[in-house]
Amino acid sequence: MVQGKLPRLLFTFLIYWIFSINKGISQDIQYSQFYANVLYLNPAFAGNAHALRGMFHQRIQWPELDAKYITSHLSLDSYFSKANSGIGLMIYKDWQGANIISSTESALQYAYELHLTDKHSFRAGIQTSYVSRYINYSGLYFPDQYSSNGYLGKQTNQPTNNDVIQYWDFTSGGIFYSDDYWFGVTYAHMNQPNQSFYGEVSRLPYKLDFIGGFRIDFEKKNELKEGYQGRDIYLTPTAHYKLQGKSDQFDLGLYLLYDHLISGFWYRGIPLLKHYRWSLQNNESIVLLAGWRVNNLSISYSYDYTVSKLSPARTGGSHELNITYLYDMSRKKKKIMKRIPCPNFYK
């Protein structure tokens, strides 16, 4: 019983300590299926499928701990060929520390597609977000609730400051790509909004995301002989580096699409280039992905196996589910659309 409550007690005490010194520190949500949730990754992806796309994404992190993190995400985007532009709408809800802190964000995105040559294109995107964060003080534990005899109960003067903070947030991004490879960058929280519940200044650090990869096609239906159904088979190595405040992380892995089957494997960490301290490697997790696609519908599931020093706590890893549906509005159009070759998992 005591062991089960320990992670939550540590988490809530840490939250109180952070707020009490008026230097709140926050990090963004980290998705394992980052290319399935592309609008969150970079606003330049808005409309990149050249169709109407709807997506639901769910992440549950460390479910065996009381201080688990749960995020639900919905997005809708489309492409307008006459304007070479894409529009995206994104809404997500995030719960941290057994619902002690929650955030709701609504975002509107715009992306412009510029064809530089017959083989190369560039996309630029901007995003405006409205964020509302809530803290539940009744779920926190404070130092004066404890004595040498243990827990004394709710005998504390809880903070009387605001339990809700709201602010605007701005993000931009760009992607350069050809038929075979791509690379891009995202500059999130450009205005570094103040997210303090105490009325003091607690800036959300800006975040930089660098993405890249290339696609190796083994079989393409449109290159096969007439009358043969064929299969879509391609392998996509990808890399993703993100930096926010004093924290950074690196994802390196592979996606494989074999007809209807989706699979993936990648590693998160920077073991050779960065250490938490001299004897502690920067390892976080190994991620496995499996999924299935039928026409314009794709469903994928991934699991993060913890390999960091947190693994003895038996966190339960992390789980992600993505459901994406694509409604192709360009079937009757003759214009050829150049799509970014990053993993998309729909036909």
C-alpha cells in the first residue's frame, strides 16, 4: 500500500516545490508515433496528404504508476490545390500526475506548398494555439502534512492562487522534400508564454524539432505490369531530434510497410553523445510498432519498453493508439500532387 502511493507522493511534492519557488518547469508531450501525429510534429504538415484527413491519437504513459500521463488528441486537415495551401485544426487534452494537472489546447494551422523544381518542394507552416491549464490543489501533498509520526492528513493551508491559467502560443515550421527524402524543423512556443499559476513569470521554454528521413521503395503498384494487383512495399529510416530548455532527446528507427501490414522499431536516447552524469547513460526506451491499413483507413499501436534507470519502478511502459482516415477529394482531378515521402500508411 505504501509502495503504491510513493510515486504519487513524490510527484505531488515535486510539483509543490516547483511552484513554491516560482520557477515552474514544463516540457512538451513526447509521442512515439510522431509521424502518425504529424500536425503536432510540425504545422507545415497541414494538408500534406492532399486530401481530407481525420485522426485520433491516444497516449498512456507509465500506467502502473499513480503519477501516470494520459493524452487524447484529435485533428482534421485538408488541402486546397488552387491555393497550394493546407488548413489544419488540432485539439488535445492532457492529464498529468493522476489528474493533478491538466491542459487543453486548440490550434489552427496554415501551410503553404511551394514547388521549387520538378523533384523538390518546400512547405512552410504556422500555428496559433489557445491553451488552458488547470491544477487540482486538493490532490497535492504538502510538507506540513507530515511529521516524524507520518502523514497527518489534510491539515494545511492550501494555496489560494489561481487554479486555471490561459494563454496564446505560436509555432512555425518548414519541410524540404523530394520523392525520396525529406528534412524539416519546427520552432514551437516562439512567444515563450507565461504559464505560472502564481502570477509570477514562469516561461514555457521554446522547443526545436529536427526531422529527417528517406524512403526506399521495393515495389510500386503503378510500375507493375497491367493486370497485376501488386503490393506497396517500402522501408523508411527516420530520425527525430528535439531540444527544449535543458532537455533534449533523439529518436532513431525504421518503418516498414508491406501491403496492409505496418511495422516499426526505433530507439530513444543519446547514449554516446550525452550522459546525465559520468556513469549514467542517456537511455530512455525501445519502441515497437504494429498496425494495419485498409484502403484509406490505418490503425496502429506502439509500445515503449523502458530501458532507463526508471525501469526497476515497473512503470508499465507507454502505449499509443492511432486511427487515421483519409478521404481523397482529388480523385477526379488530373493535377499530380507531390506528397512528402515520410511514413503515412494510407493508399
